[in-house]
Amino acid sequence: MRTLALIGMAAVAAAGCGISKDKYDAKSMEADKYMKQYQDESGKTAALEAKVKDLEGQLAAEKKRQEATAQQLVALEKKSAQYEQLTKSLQSQISAGQVEISELRGKMTVKLRDKILFPSGSASLNPDGRGALDAVADAFKGLTDKNVVVAGYTDNVPTGTKGRYKDNWELSSARAIAVVRYLQSKGVDPQMLGAGGFSEYRPVATNETPEGRSENRRIEIALTAADYVPPVVDVPK
């Protein structure tokens, strides 16, 4: 800008000193050319500054995304420690096909066949079932900010009118509650626990074969992130 001002002053001074009009006009046109070049360069500079600012914003967003990804990996590693502990503790039951453990997208699920937990048509835990649940309780004790949800499932065979449970809704729910109570008795925080019965309506195999019905009769224990925060209650003194 200072250069352009000097050019203008030089043109005025030249006019005052008797320089011809043609030369003055030529100098004026030259000054206009430089002014246009300066304006063009200023516009390019502003565009570059805007681009740099946009790139800085993108870099900041990418940094946040990478930090969030790192936190997720740390969380997954913590879940994997529980997965490894359970897998080691229940190795014999897993090898026998009585227990399955899976972990996907931050959710760990322990699936137990009903025959390892309960006698037929019953919700009373048998010794083998207690042993398997002891290992589950040991892995879950001391956890915070988690949900441990126990779900009961049956095949489509009716329970019969003479049994204790009038239908598969009652049986699946009673079995889930029995598992929850046992886990609580072994030190799992009851604020994390939940139970649900799904009867015969969520099969994982066909009910047309004995093998399929055996797969459908199961207990699933899911470990997920907590969605419940206990309220703070003032107790009157």
C-alpha cells in the first residue's frame, strides 16, 4: 500500500513539474495496474487465510475423533480382561459345549444351556450350575457403571398343567430371577442386576429337533454399559 501511495505521489509531482499529459496518463495507468495487482493479491491472501482456518478446524476435529477412538480401545481392553477371565474359569464347561462366551461391540454375553443350570421344568439351580455361576460372579464382582442382565429362554414344549409353572413365560422368568439372586448372593452388586423371561419366542435354532430345542433352552447373561444411575435419597434422621 505504501508503494502505491508513493507511485501516486510521484505522478502528482511529475504533473506539477511540467511533465506532459501523455506521460502523466501513462503513469496513472501504471498506478492503476499496480493497484489491481495489489487487490488481486489481497484477495488471494484472504482466501488462503480462510483455507488455513478451515484446515485447522478439520485437524482439531480429527484430533478429537482419534482421542475418542483411543478411549474406546481402552474400554474394549477392559472388557476383554473380563472376557479372558471368564473364558479361563469356564474352560471345561466351554469345551463340553455347555457354555458359550462372546464379545461384540462392547457387549459381552455368557450363554449357558439350561441342563447345566436346572433340572427339567425347574428353576432350582443344580450343583453344576452353581459352579458355573461362581465363575461368572467372580468376574463381575467389583464392577461399576455396568448392567448385568440375565435373560431366560425356553423351547416351545408346554410345561404341562401339573407342573409348578403354568407356562414357559413363568418358567423362563423364574429361572432368570434364580440366577440373579444367586449372583447377588455371591457379591455382584444388585444395582447392576436385572432379569427377564422371554419364554419360547426368541429361538436360536429350530424347535423341530431335540438338538434345536436344547439350544433354545438357555440362560444368557449380558454385560453392558450402565443406563441407570441410582438416585440420591435423603434418609430422615
